[in-house]
Amino acid sequence: IPELPSAPLPTSGWSIQVGSYPTMSEAQDKSESLKEKHAKVYTVTASIEGETWYRVRIAGYPTKAAALEGKRQLETQNQEFDYLVFKAP
């Protein structure tokens, strides 16, 4: 799996996954656009059927309920409905 630029991963709390991309550059573009409004954006990798995917997430939600509310707000603001909530990282 290719290395990502070093960014600290959250060690607690909840995160919202806002996208999963087949290339690192797509994930970096999404991350940069989110950093204007969200301070805690990070990327993790996943291996899906032998291919590497780059998942962009927003951290900083102390509870699952807070993350679900953040997800709802993002969906309303962006008119996108494929966000996922995960225990960080």
C-alpha cells in the first residue's frame, strides 16, 4: 500500500467518511477542499479486491450521536448522501 503524506490519525472519537477514491491525488484534492471548513481531515487506505482505495474522513466527533448529526449536516449542505460514520481512525 502506498504511503500517505504524514498526518496524525485520530486516536479516539468518531469520524465521518466523505469519500473513497481510487487514486491518492483524488483523495488529496478532496482533503484540501475540506480543510477550509474542517480542521481534522485525514486519509486512510483500504485494500479492496487487491486494489488500494483512499478514504477521506473528518475527525473530531466525541460521540457517535455527534458524528451522526455532523453527517446529517454535511448531507444537507452538500446534497450528497453517501457519507459513513466510523469509530476513529
